[in-house]
Amino acid sequence: MAHTHNAAERQASIKKIWKTFWILLIITMVEVGFAFLHLETGFPDRIWLNALFIILTVFKAYYIVSEFMHLGHEIKNLVWTVLMPLTLFIWFIIAFLADGDSWKHMRRNAPSAPLPAEKVAPAHGGGNHH
């Protein structure tokens, strides 16, 4: 009887793995299809394409964590213990990228910013005459 029970569990586990594989494959194919569509036609606009990629990637990450890390079957406190630091980490990345971009634009538009070397005109024909 135990042998039959283990075989049934094994079959259910294999079926679940294949289901996960097909779901992730389909989502990935949709992402690749939209990337090729964008390269060939320019549709959808780059901002919408990036938003679609982010949404689908978050969905895939959630599904992977839920199935393979078994967080979908855990109590909510444990799930939040994992998700809260992850959320803060993502927020840090976004905040640092925004801050770096702001700093770059601020330096570029500053009135006292030194000119790049190739834009500075050489003095008296470029030679070093004393």
C-alpha cells in the first residue's frame, strides 16, 4: 500500500513540475515574442515594453518562489519575512539608480561644470611655449 501511495505522490510531483515548466515557458515565449515584435515594428513603445517585461518577470519570480521555495504553502508571517527584505532591496536599487541619474543630470547642467577635454580649445596652437 505504501508503494502505491509513493508512486501516486511521485506522479503528482512530476505533473506539478511539468505544469510549472509550461507556464514559465509560455511567459518567456510571450516576452521574447514582444521583444522581436518591438525590434521589427517598434510596437509596443519602449516604455510599455519595459513595463510588460517587469510585470511578467515579477509574475515568473513569484511563481518560482511560490512553487520551488514552497512559500505559496507557508504561513503568511514567513512569507512576509522573506518578501519585506526583498521589497526593500528592490526599492534601494530603484532609489540608487534615480539618485545616480539625478546626479548625472545635475553635473551636466551645472554652470561651473568643467568642459570635457575634447571641447577645450588649446591655447596658442596647442604647444607648450614658455
